[in-house]
Amino acid sequence: MLARRPYSVADLRRALQRKFPSHAGIADAVARLRSLGYLDDRKFAEQVASSLARNRAFGRHRIRRELKSRLVDYRHIEPALDRAFEESDERQLLERTLDRKLRTLKLPLTPRKLQSLCQSLLRRGFASSDIMKAVRQRPELKPVAEDLGLSEIGVDAIKE
């Protein structure tokens, strides 16, 4: 299983319990893999966070959700996020993602299109305050962005 893809400790334990529901040696196998260094939540979290930030251009909030869904020990999540965003600046990721989205967006921009754009950036895990700053700095988006408030776009409903 580890040859196909990396696992967190809890995720591998769950997968083994699903595959071998009544086997008593699962705990011993996981302990042995940890002692040999094949399972390490800290390394796993750092690798996944770095990969998602660089390759998928996800923001901090989305990467945190992804790591939690992969059952990474909570003590390793924040250090992995800090390390990932030492390598790649979250603000630059947001700008790059916004550039890509604007290429596919047909102008003139309507309030509905702006709302859709902001919601898609929120789903990628960027902070609503950073999104609004980036949108308001764009000359082609500025008129519509200034007319609308955060509550009209729907970004204030999402907690950071």
C-alpha cells in the first residue's frame, strides 16, 4: 500500500482495518512501520502541504482541510503549513490564481460574476480579506468590487 502512495498513520491504520477487519496484527504493523521510518505524520504533512501549495495553488485554509481529511495528527498541521508557505508566498499564489481565472472570465464584469470569482477563490482556501484586497487592486475589477461590499459577495459568511 505504501508503494502506491504515502499515508498518514491514522489513514493507513483505517485502510488496513478496512482490508483486514478482524486481524489482530494491525497495531503491531503500524508500530513497526513507524519505527522503521516508513510512516511519519510530520514528513507526510510537510510533503502534502508543500505539494498542494506549489502544484495546486491552494491557500492555507484549504490545505488545512485537506490534511485533516487525510487524518494527519493535528500537532503536525500548523508547522507543515508554515513550512509550505515559507517556500511559496500565499499572496503570490492568490495573484496567480486570480490571473488564471480572469483569463477565462468574459468582461464586462457583473456583480454575479464577481461573486462567483470570489467564491471560487474562497474554495481554494484563500482568506476573504486577501481576496478583496487583490480584487480591488485590479483595475478591470475595481469598479464592481467597490460598489459591492463583502456581505453582498458572500465572503463574510465564511469564518477564517
